[in-house]
Amino acid sequence: MQLAEELLVTSIATSVTSIVVTTILSFGFEDRESATRLDTIVAWSPLIVLNWSIFAFIAGLLLWSAGRHDVGGITCLSSFAGALFVVVFWATIHTSYLIIRKNGSTKVEGKRM
């Protein structure tokens, strides 16, 4: 139960951190017309942190539920949580691929290398 509580608290802290960093970065990237590779990596870092918080939240819920319910309920919840995590991970990869394809992954100061 203690690990479940720690994962839930971690997910809350990382999601709040992701929101704060996203807000700060949105002001930093507001007037840019093109982005370097480093800019793209920095801009996507809050999404990686948010994905970690989603993973920690789902894992925390599963561990918490495992201590309170029978195996049948945990199996159903685990299947749903696993599918949800796969969808979130796929959406992240797909979106990053579309952005890189649209903007070009090798842009430096507005020029292609």
C-alpha cells in the first residue's frame, strides 16, 4: 500500500511540474517561427514528464486496487490500464513523428541541413 501511495503522490507532483514547465516554455517559444533540434527536445520534455505521471498514476491505482480487491477485478483493471497506457504512448510517438515530419528534424535557425 505504501508503494501505491508513493506512486500516486509522484504522479501528482510530476503532473503539476509538467504544467508549470509547459506554461513557462510557452512564453519562451511564443515568437519563434522555426525551432532547432534542441528547441524541439526542450519543448517536448514536459510531455515526457506528463507521460511519466500518467504511468505512475496508473501503477499506483493498480497497486492500491490489488490490496483491496480480488484477482478478477484487478485483471480487468490491469487490462484497461495497460490498453490506456499503450494508447497514450502511441499518441505521443505519433504526434512527435507528425511534428518532426512537418517541421523537419534537422532545421537549424530556419534552414535545413
